[in-house]
Amino acid sequence: MPSAPVKKRTLFAYGAIAMPLAAAGLPIYIHIPHFYASQFGIDLALLGVVLLAVRIIDTVQDPLLGLWSDRLSQRGVSRTRMLGWSLPVFGVAMFLLVEPLVEKHILWWLVASITLLYTAYSMLAVNYYALGAEMSHDYKERGRINAWREGGILIGIMVASAAPGLLDKWLGNDRGLLAFGAAMAVLSLLLIPIISLTLARVKKISQQDDSDSSPGNWSDNLRTAWQNKPLRWMIAFLLVNGLANSVPATLILFYIEDVLVAKSNEGIFLLLYFLAGVLAMPLWVKLSEKVGRKKALMWSLSLSVLVFFPAGFLGQGDAEYFYIVCIVVGAALGADLALPPAMMADVAESKGQGSGFYYGVWNVIWKLTFALSAGIALPALAWLGYDPSGDNTDDALRHVAYAYALWPCVLKLLAVWVLWRSPLDRTFKEESS
């Protein structure tokens, strides 16, 4: 029997919380590699290896945090309370990451602050996504829930994309990222009472739909998860598509500043990209209800490749075309963000396991792809002669453009093939047995 429709005010409350969380999270993946390479002169190869090592260590804890969260939830600790525990740590770590107090040991500062931030972010992400999965068991309702959350995330990202650049212009001396980090730290603390009040209704809904099954232990969950055929396909898709998304996210500021020579337009490019995603998201959700999530996602990925591939051949003076790239590829992003989380919720339900465990697995893959993108792309560009703090040859800049656009397009096409071969659609529950 289908679950009752989730009320719009509940969806609004749930989606609204995503805005500041996403706004605080964006600098971790886009601004931090560029910030530490250009401001502190850290070698790209060394920076890539450090970020890769920290990420790999961090990924080990994600399924454990997911399993622990499921156990706490089973014992009556609400997801909203776990979110409240994580927010203060997240806010403090965010500020420390963008304001190094000990520049003499800058690498150790980076490792310590980003590890603390990753731990808090993991706890936030696991429980926030799990809360959304537990709000309804209905296929279409999950599409709506995920669309509201991802819409909130995109709005927060839009603010974060433009704010550091604008603050830089107002404050000067490259202080925009610091001011933005301080604002996000304060906002994280203010969110604690807001979460307690606005998500009280969501908590009740999740408790009504809560399963009586025990989350079990780590080995039992892992064994059961591996027997879930759709999950194996989902992991393959998330790995390939995650790499396709994380490589350009890691390299975009290097590409805009040194290839397009359009640093003053950074904020506008990012704003257009994410704004297009927000506006297109409801259309992708509607389309997925008619043709299925898998097919809609395949179409969005194909559109992204078609428009993004020429960006690998742009150079100085081609900023006008890049506006088109940002708008169209951003529109495709709406499907890329809204549909996979709903598909993962369906996969988790097919074996009756705690959703926190599955979103712990999700977080592992997500972080691993960003780790690999930094650990492979940055050292590769350094080996090919690119230096973000110095002069570069035409060949070095061309390698940046290829890495930014062409490598991800190949991975996107591979992701389309994985989806085409997979059972990840309305009928997947029948095929998972």
C-alpha cells in the first residue's frame, strides 16, 4: 500500500536545511585545492597525494558511522538529534580549514582540519540522507523528497559559488573565502535550534515508517548488501559517474583562471551552472515519473557529454561559449543530483536494511571519487608541466583543458553504459531476489 503523500510544509522544512549545509560544503571540493595550491604554494603533486591519503582514511569510517547511526536510531535516538551533534564540530572545522593559524606547518594543518571536517560532514550526510529515505516508502514520494532536498542543496551551492568571489572584491587581499567560512561556521551553530523545531514533523513521520528489523552487525550488513544485485550495479554507477563529476569540480578554478583567463567571471560561471540545475530539476523528476529514473538519467548524462566535450578545446577569449556550457550542463546536473539518491533509497529498501548503512556506503563512494580525482588529476597535471602559481606553456594549459572536460566525458559515457546494462529502475525489486 502506498505511503501517504508527504505534506509540502514538511518537504519545505527538510529541503531548507540542505541550503546552508550545501553552502558550507562547496568550498571543500572546489575552492580548497586551488586555495592551498595558489595561496601557500603547495606543489600540486604533493597536494593531490595528501588529499588522496586523507580521503582514503576518511572513507573507512563512513559505513561504520552509518551502521552506528542505524543502531542509535533503533534505540530511539532521532536522526535530527544526531544532526545537532555534528553541526558544531562541522562549523568549527570549516573555519579552521579556511583560516590556517600555523602556516609554518601548513600541510599538517590541512590534514588535521580537513579530517575533522570530513568526520563531522560524514555524520551529517549519513543521517540527513537516511532521514529522507525513511520519510516514505513510495516510489514517487521518494522522487519528490529527493527533489526538494537536492533543490535546497543547489540553492545553497549557488550562494556559495558566488559569495567567495563577491566577498573578495569587497574585502580584497583574497579574504573572501575566509569571510565565507566564518559565516558558514556561525550559521552551522544557528541551525541547531532550527533543526529541532522545523524537522520535528519529519522525525515523527520517519518513526511511523521505521522498520522493526535490527541493523545487525557490520559483517551481516556487508554480506546482505553484497547479495543485493541492484546495489552492486549502483556502486559501479556511482564510482564511474562520481569520478566524472569530481574531476571537473577539482579542476574548474584552475581551468577558468589559467585556460579561459576569466578569473573575474568565476562566480558567474558557477552561479549559472547551479541555477540551471535548480530550474531543470522539477522537469527531470516529472520526466522520470513517466519514463523511469534510469532512462531519464541516461538522457541527462548524454546531454552533458554532448555539450561539455567542446570545452576541452576552449582557450583565452572563449568565455562566451563557456556560459552556454555552464547553463546546459548545469541543467543536466538537475537529474544527476535528484535521481540517484532516490534510486539508492529503493535499493536499500529491497533488502530491508537500515538506510543509514546504505548511505554510509554512498558516502564512501562519493568521497573516494573526490579522493581519486585529486590524487590522480593534480599529480598528473604537475607531471605534465602545469604550475598554478607560475607561468605555463600552451601545452600545459591544453592538458588542463583536456583533463577538465575530455576525461570526464569518457567517464560519463561509461556511466551511461553501466546504467543501460543495470536493473536500476521500477522493476529492480523483482530482479534483486
